[in-house]
Amino acid sequence: MWRPAIVIASAVLVTTAATTARSQAPQAPAPAAAQVQTRTYVGSTACRQCHTSIYERWSKTRMANVVRDPREHPDAIIPDLSKPDPLVTFKKDDIALVYGSRWKQRYFTRVGNDYFPLGAQWDVSNRVWRPYFVQPNTDWWVPYYPADNMKRPTGPLCDGCHSVNYNVETKTVTEWNVGCEKCHGPGSEHVARQGRGTIVNPARLDSVRATDVCVQCHSQGKPLGNPIAGNYHDWPVGFRVGLDLKDFWELEEHKLGETNFMFFSDGTAHKNRMQGNDFAQSLMYTRGVTCFSCHDVHGTANDSDLIKPAKEICLTCHGPSSPNGPHAASIEAHTHHPASSLGSDCIGCHMPRTGQTIANVNVRSHTFKFVTPSQTDQFKIPNPCLGCHGNRDTTWVRDTLRGWSGVSPWRVN
């Protein structure tokens, strides 16, 4: 169920300075619900004139380009459709929208006012076609839809998170992709009358509501009221930034000890798009860390739009002999690896790739917990050590950790 407060970080740790500053600085109250509801959406281009540099950075991000029309962007389709493949039963002209570009790419066709997923997806990492069909006993919504892609419209199942202001009645959007108003709320009043009080700035909200901006899509859950407009939806219908997400959305429940499509036995995410579910369990979450302590979704030169390279973010708070840990005189003393090696990269051990996105491609955990050898043995959670030392096993990991100084013997079983 929904926790009292939910946040999600999409990458690493956080800066103590940033967190301390947030806790000491006065934070603006969330705007009244009635005020938010009267504002209307204007589209990201309305923001460009005053926020030019931010707009230009954002326009190059994956957030701004997750859904693309191949007629407007001929380069959007990654694979060569002229090469035959038995899985590909559609043609380029059948593709109305292309979704994704980093891990996988899916293709939607249009019938009437609805879009539907085609039956093959491109595995970007492995450069192969794979079938696309959501199987039974996976997502919670599967029993409510026929076992036919052409009877599973993307509107109730996808489009609310891949657009701004998806209307469940008219099946229209203000704009495709994660535009400015997805994170700042409707901008009509701000365009008419600039000022802090006429727009939501997540950086000025408390940590809970600020990171709810991300949780609305980067979590697995259900709307509180389903069905809506005759369909079962997989996104928080009716929520807009400035309102309270818990009034629209609840996180997927997990039964401790049970491994399923969503979770490993300990509650760690088993699949992609569950950063919020992970982060709600973390100490970072408890301490008020937010997504933008680590990320700038307006775009950076770093992987995953991190504000700095991952290791630099972590070491801002977690340097040697820091009260926050690690409690060691140097990074090498903590990791028992050379400082410049992958073994001393914080996210290698504390954010292992556990959540499956497609085939053998996993995304990073956001619990920040170290996965012990026994957890790998018992719960089949991928072990961070074996991510690099693939020719070894958990017995080797356990024996190696027990030989390290400064490591509790009770935590390496």
C-alpha cells in the first residue's frame, strides 16, 4: 500500500549539503487544490521564451523524446525494417508512434482514437527483435484485458505517463513526452502572470511532494479508483503536480518472502519502472533525499542526467571517515579495490542491476542496500560482486568478504 511519504531517486546517493540546505530553507506550501485545478495546460513551447537555456537542454533528453512520430522524425526507428524477421509482421507505415530508445523500442499503431502496441520490440542493447506481449501472471491489469495486443490500448496502460494532460474521455494530450507541465503543473497562470506563486517548482516543495513528481510514473501501483471511463488504468488518472499523489495512487503491495513478477522476496524491485517502490524502503528516502538531489531532468552531460558523475555524487556525502559512512580511512580501505577500478564505483555495489527491463538487460536498484551472498542464494537477487566476477560464485564472494578487514562477519553470510 501507499506509504505516508513516497520518494524516488533515479540514481545514486545524495549530497549532505543539498539535503541540509533543503531542511533548513523555508519550503513553499503546496498550492491549494482548487487553485491547481483552475489552471490549464499550455504546452512546453510556451516556456521556451523565458526559459530558453533550460528548454534547449531538456529538448535533447530522453524525457523529451520518449515518444516520437516517425513521420516527423524519420530517424526515430532504430532497427532496419527492410531486413526480414519472423517476429516483425508490420511495416513502417503501420507505425504511428515509436516508444523508447535506450533499453528497448516499441511500436504503436493507431486505430480510431486509440493506439495499440505491435507484436515485436527491438532490444537496443543486444540488437535483436523480441516478441512483445504482456503475459498472464505479470502486470496486475492483465486479467482485465483480452489476450490480444489490438485489444489493449496504450491510453489506459501507458500514455498517461508518456504525455502531458492525457484526457481519458477524449483520448487527447496537450503534448506527447514528459514536458515541462508534467513536473511543474499547468502553466496558464504563470504564462499570464510570471512569479513563484503561479507555478509549482518541485525544488520549493517538501521532499515528499517534490519527489512525488517522479513517483507518479516511476513506480508500480494502481489508481485508487478503477475502472475509470470504462477502462482499468495503470497510471494515476487525475493527478497533476500540486495535488496530493496519495489521493490518486497506491503502490503495488508486496508480501515479504514472496518472489513474483514485481518483487524479489525481500521487496527489492524485480522489474523496471519501480524506482519509487525501491526508494521508499531506503534510508535515503527516510532522510528526505529527493530525486533531484542526484538528477537534473532538464538534461546534463552525465549518464541518466546525473548532476555529477555517479561516484562524485556519492562521495560528496559518503567520503572516507564520514559520519555517514564509509567508516574507513580511504576509498580503497572500504572497497578493497583500487580507487580507479569498477570495484570502487559506489553504484557497482550499492546499486546493482536487479530490475529486468528486457531479456538479460537490467536496471539499477534504488534501495542502496548491498546484496549479500545469502540473499543471492536464497532469493535469487543478482549479486553485485558477480556482476564483475562472472566466473565466480557466491561461495567465493562469501569467503572473500570474510577476509576483508573492517567488515562485519554478521553481514557477509
